[in-house]
Amino acid sequence: MDRRRVLIIGILVVAVLVLFNPFGRRPRKVPAPAMPREQLAPLKEHVLAYGKNPERYVTEAFERHSIVFLGGIGDSTLVRQQVELVSRLVPELHGSGIRAIGIEQALYDDQQAIDRLVTADSFDEREAQRLLFRRHVMWGYQEYVEIFRAAWRVNSTLEEGKQPFRIVGLSPKNEWRHLEKQKDLENEVLKNRILAQGLPSVFMADVIEREFVDTGFKALVYCTVPHVFTDYRNKRYEENTRDSGFDEVRSAGNIIHDQIGGEAVTILLHYPWPEEKSMFRVGRPFGGAVDALIESLPENRRQAGFDTAGTPFADLPVNRGVYAHGYEDLRMKDLCDGYLIDGHVHRYEMVTPIEGFINESNVSEAMTNFPAPKNSLPSDKDPAEAAAVMDEMIGRYSDNTRRMLDLFAF
């Protein structure tokens, strides 16, 4: 690879990570948690006695609730195990009478195309890739294609006339073509052009209401913070949203919860979360209590889902990190209704980049809709080179997340 191409890749990596990665680069490992045995023992006993495998836990949540928000923090959407869980849930949910999953990684504008894809006679992988590209030109990861394929497999076994399983795109189409330079984000007119369909969380809530709540459909909603929170109010997010000039500051989960109450719940996926006063800028959730728990469990019991309220986990303190902002005594039960663990975070594997996701046929569109200032992009005078640079960056983005998770090794 020549020196010019290395430089271009470096610029692109910085541009996307600044916009989408809240963690940045970490030079040192995050300290391992130290938790007294008397505090750890009840957590371990509860998981061994009542913890369920993640698929069963999520599926059984619908016995008590109608909208289940399942999500993680930051770049958890790049963790292969967590995305594969969503695919595995498709047949499990269908078998329990749940007929839909809403996903942040697809556009609601593409809903008719998504419905055709998952009910077609044969699965069109290129069309699935196109739908991912339409939502985010750099989101070329195979495990997201497999979510669509899982729904298609279920539908391919249905008798004629039976209600198909649906994947519903939750996201608005942001008009990134208007973002030429970083300063454009400070321009009110241009900002409104980029967010032509409104704030993502508010748009998502409208889709969830229209497609699920109003129709009486129970549904799993797979998305990220801040959209995933239902009862808990993320005050840092709300302050930033208000300061940006928006009147509606609630998350998608908040809006739906305010409509249907306890019918909407939050299940969090275990992942490092951002901190405000730390040299690492990321930390172990709940002061490291969950990581210490995972270390204490037998290898074959480190995948589990469990409730928070009314359990030994209920009062685990949230006394640092951005989610504690504005609260004096926040607890785990206040933040989420359920929690999923899947082994140590430093052993998570990353999603698989799709080779050739960006290519000569779509590189022009990719550059136009790149979600960062356009002056960070390579020249389009050589489409093949520009495509190769952007395609390689997809892998580098997940690699960066992999290196961050390595810092959480014991």
C-alpha cells in the first residue's frame, strides 16, 4: 500500500471514529475489578439459580411486556455475539407468537423493500447489503445480513396465508450529502437539512408507535443508547439535545414508555460504558461488579439473562459514568429492567466486514452520503482507489473497537 493511500485511510478512520466512536484511543488497560466476596456471593448465587440463557430470557420477557428494547452502549453493535443473538431470536420469537423485530440498522423508508426481501422465494444477499448501505454507507457487516436471512428462513417455512415475520427498519434517512465541513454542524439551516426527518430517537418512537403499539403487535426493538432506555431518563443526552435547539428531548424508549407504561422495558447488553471523569473515558459498568461476577462464574454459565428489580442486582450503584449525570443515588434497577451477559468483554469478537461492500459501482454514492465532513474523503478521480480505501476502513472501524475491548482483559 503506497504512502498516499495510508494517509487517506488514516484521515478516514479519524473522521468516522470522531463522529461515531465515543471512546477514542486508550493507551492503558482498565484496572480489573476488586469486589468483596460477601458482595459478590449473592449475585453469583442468583445467576446460578435463576439466570436463563439469553434467547429464553428475552423471549419470556414478552409474557409480561409488549415492547422489549434490547440494546447496548456505543459500539456494542459491532460485537458479533450480540448481533448473532438477534438472529437466533427470530425463530424463538416466532415460535412464541412474536412476529416482528425493529432494528436501528435499516431505514423505515425502505420498509416495502425489506418486506419483499424477507418474504421472497429466494434470499437476495445483495439486496440485503444494499439495504444496509442505504442506512449507513459504511455499515458493511455480514452479521446484519444474517438478521434479514433469519427472518426469510422462518417465512420460507410458513404455510400460504400465514402472517410473515417482519424486520422493521426504525431509522430516518439522514441527508449527509449536506455535510461538507465540520463547521456545517453549527449551521442551523444545514443541520435541519441533514436531519430532514427529525431526530433519530423521535423518529424511531413514531415508527414503533405506528407499526407495533397502534396495531397491537408485540415486538423486539434492537437499538443502541440513548434510544433503548424506557423508564430511565438520560440527563446528559437530554441536555445536549436541548442545547442543540430541539424541544423533544426524550429517547425513543422514554416516549414509548410514557405511552404504554410497564408494557415497554429495557434489557441492556453488557458492554463498557463512557465515563466523564476517567483517564480511560470508558469504564466497567456498575463499578466492575458485573465483570467480577462473570469472572466468578463457571465457563458454561457466563451466558445469562436476569431481572434487576427484586434481585440482588437491584441496588448495584451507578455512581460514575455519563448515566450517573444528574442523579445522586442511581441504581441498576433504575437504569434497566433486565441484563444480559455473554462472557468477558475482552473476549468479544467483532462483526465480519463484507468484502467489496464499497466498490466502483457505489463509491460515488458512498462519498456523497458519507456521515462525516466531505473534506475528509479521498478524491473520487480514481473510483477504484477510493472504493478500496473506504472498504478497508469498514474493517479498521471494527478493529479499533476490538483494541478498546482488549483493555478490559483481567
